[in-house]
Amino acid sequence: MGKFKQIITETKNFLGRIFNPAVKKWLHNTPGGFLDFLPGYRAGFDIYKSFAYACINARAENICKAKIYLYKDEPGRRDREIIAHPFLDLITRPNRRNQTFREILFKIAVSLDLYGNSYVFIQRGNDGFPSGLYHLPSKYIEIKLNEPQTEISHYVYNAGGKIQKFSRENIIHFLIPDPDNNYKGKATIDGFNLTLEIDYLQNLYQRNFYRNDASPGMIIEMDREMMDTEFERFKSKFRALYEGSYNAGKTVFLDSGAKAKPFQSHPKDVEILKARTWIRDEIMSIFRVPKIILGVTTDVNRANAIQQLRTFNDNVIKPFAKLTIESKFNSFLQNNYAKDNLRLSMEYDFENDRELQLRAYELYMKYGIATREEIREMEGF
């Protein structure tokens, strides 16, 4: 870890030398932008890029694969599956935007990772029962507490200057539990320190590096002091003739006693490629996404790839979905269909290696572990 910290420090120092004052000013003045990475700021969709984008999408894509089952709670834990109910009709066609329930689940999962909170508006019919579900962008929602500050009073939705007030009964508020706050969630990205900032800086640096003919630049020395107007004219002319990848390979001709010297700093000095690998791995570890999910095949083989996928499914996707999403939908059912005594379950079936499974069946038959009829039952025949 000491070497990693040294790489990060060198990266930041090098980028600080490379970026000119105008870029630094832009970084500090961009609304809702770069400074969102610092403590006290909320990054939100500003970091929904690069490795973080891939990890957040991978989690959301797997969460929305859930098979939804509805049960009626019966005494003695003998739950009975419900196959016809208004709630099942509701999630079959959640709203007039033609969004699917899987799409809503995807939006919920992404919002939780980015903001720690996600909100779904419950549209009601004339009978007062839910008739539509609409996901609301988290960054436009403000939670309002009652006067004693003991519970949520209502929610305020402010998008484009249009302010709407929603009662708490008409909002499903999903959140990642925050030990320091009973009303708001804690985003997954809050687990990062400066990693996302460095990831952003490295991408920005590499873009500028290749735009400038894959060279950090050069120093122009003059043998005399130039007037401001003369200096500006010289600078504009030099940039027009030699700056950028389209002017790569040109022979440099200088007048007025100017001399060109290469700038000594180089990306290899900060081991930028190694640093990016460290950053990628840290981002993946915070989101708990295995390499194979992102298509990274380093140190991955068939055996451990299957185990990684199973672990991701059983120890990341299932617990996260049940804690943050399934529990809130069960509260929704209790609040809106109390007499029906319903319970929702989000199930995730890991896709087994079919070839390996068939070999196991052969061994079961060969050594008398299972009968033909038992294997048929396993297959659902």
C-alpha cells in the first residue's frame, strides 16, 4: 500500500504541473462538477463514468434480473403463492411511460449507488389504490421533516423550477441504511476517498496528452524580453502551426532568437498505467464487482470465474436487493393491501454450468446417489 500511495501522490503532483492555470480554474468553477469529489459535496451522476459507470451498471443489471414472487402469509410458515392480484397487474405495466418494472428496478439500483436514496411516486386511482409507479430522479428530491424533527413530513420535488410536494404515503423511499442518519441513505460512492477524483484526472490528462501529439509539451526560450503584443502574436502563430495531433511530425522553425527545449516530465515518471490498474481494482472492490463481470481476464480461469459469478450473485446482489429494495416493497404492500397479508420475494437463480451439472447427474446415477426418478424431479419433469 505504501507504493500505491506514492504512485497516487506522484500522479497528483504531475497532473498539477501539467494542467495550466485555466484548466485548474475551470475545475474549481464548474457547477456541480469536480469539487463534488471533495468531502461535503455530493458527486451523483458526475462520477457516473469510467470504471464506476461499469460497476454501477453491472450491479443494476443483475439486480433487475430478479424473479418477483408474491405470497400470502399463512400460519405455520406455509406461504401460498399468489398468481393473480392487482399488484401483479401493476408491475406488469407500471406506468404510462411504457417503462417496465425491470427498468424501474435498474433506476432504483443506480440511484442507490450514486445517491444512497431512490424515490418512486405512487399514482393512485379513483379508488385510492395504486395505479402507477414512477421513478423520480434522486437529485431533485428534498426530504422535509416535521417540526419536532422526529419523522418525515413530506417530499419536495424541484426540477427545472417546477416544485411539487408529495406526501410520504405516496412515495416509496428506498435507501442504503446510514448509521448516522435515520431519514437519508448513504451512497456506495461515499465509500471512496480520492480514488474517483484521481480516475477523473487521469482520464482528463490522457485526453490532453494525446490531443497534444502525445507529448507533455515544450519550453520556448527567448534571448530577449518581448512586448505583450509581440508575445501573444508569437504564441498564437506557434500554436496554429505546431500544436495538436494533426500537426505531428512537423519541423519547428523559430525566429526572434527563440529556442525550443523538450519538457522533461513524462507519464512514465508517475507509472500512470500501474496507477490506473490500482484505481480500477479499488473501485471494483468498493462496489464488490468481480473482474470477470467487467471482462477483465487477468488471473481469471474457468473455475474461479464461475465461483466469482456465484459469489457476486449470492453475497452481493441478493443481500443488497433484499435489504434495500425487497423490504421497501413489502412495506408498500402492507400499507396499500393490508387485508391481503402479502409478502413479496425477489429471487435470483444462479445459472449453473450445464455441462458440469450433467456430469454430476451421471455420477449420481453411477454410484447410486440419486435414482432416475429423483433426477427427473430435479429437472422439473
